[in-house]
Amino acid sequence: MEIYAFGSITRGEIDNFSDVDLLILKDIGEEISNINKDDFSIYTYKRLIELWDEGNPFAWHLFLESKCIFSPDKTPFIQTLPKPNKYVNSKNDLLKFYQLYKDSKESIITNKHSIDFDLSMIFLAIRNFASCFALGYLNKYIFSRDSAIKIGRYSLNTDNEVYESLKKARILATRGVGKVTSDVTLNKIMQELPQIENWFNDLLKKTNE
């Protein structure tokens, strides 16, 4: 078994709202005990190699940013791997995250029972869409929470207050920290969604050029 850290703590971007992302690598059938499995992403070595072969963004994330914090071997497994293959599934992933955005927007419109969760999903869709676009079409490795505003001329150009409100909703939904979104803030976000939707569509058009 090996344990790795990844994410904001290894990028130097950790803040009061960050969690510590931890990965366990194990053999198929190997039992893991004496840990809280909810605190770890758990993958088999076989599945990790499959991600490498797929050129999956998570594979690139681990290849570039993970740090081994426990290994029984002198050379940790990830350090023995070559670069992941080229990321070729980006178009499908972009469409998947755009659909997540649209589903979350529709949920807000049709019911008021999970506003902050739906806003959290919108932020997640924006973030992951930007990271996948950067990796698949710009050959840039941007896995930051703020990836959508870190991709140069392709960055999301939206009202900063709206962007921060979406991010706060994500932190509230995942960390339980913060205040629920007010009706005034929700109205501002809803007014800005057409601009955000144009960004999704503009970048999807770029993938067809």
C-alpha cells in the first residue's frame, strides 16, 4: 500500500477552505483497515495504470502534482510511471460537465429545495470544464479550484461577485462552512447565467475548429 497527497496542498494553494486530498494505492483484494476510508481516494494499481493509458485528467493531476507520503518501496509507484497518454476523451468530458451545468440550472428553476447544492454543482461544472479544456485543447495543466479564471484568453469573464458566490456555495456544500445563498445573491447569479452559458458554448465551438 502507498499513500500520496495531491491537490491544493501540493500546489501550494491550500487555504482555510481547502481539504487535504489523499490517495491510497493498493493491490486488488488487499484489505485496508485502521483508516477512515471517507478521507481517502482509494485506487488499485491496476486501475491507476488504466487511467494512465486513457490519458485521464486525474492521471495527469497525479503525475504532475502528487507527493508520496508513505511507501514500503524506495521508489514510489507513481514515480516509476511514464507520462500518461494524450488526453483524447476531452470532448465527451466537456459535454458531460456542460450537461451538469444545465441540469443544475434547471433544478434551480424548477424547485427551491437544494439551491446551494445546485449552485455548488454549477461551480464544479465550470471548474472541471475549464480544467478539461485546458488539458485537452491548450496542453496546459490547470487543476486549481479557480481553473476557470486561469486559462488566459479563454477564461470565464463573469461578474466577480457572482463567481465568488458560486465558489462559496461550493465550499458550503462540501465543507459545511459559510452562509446560505440569499435571494438577492441568487437573483444576481441567475441574471449572469446566460453569460456563463455563452462561455461554455464558445469553448465548445473552439473544440470543433
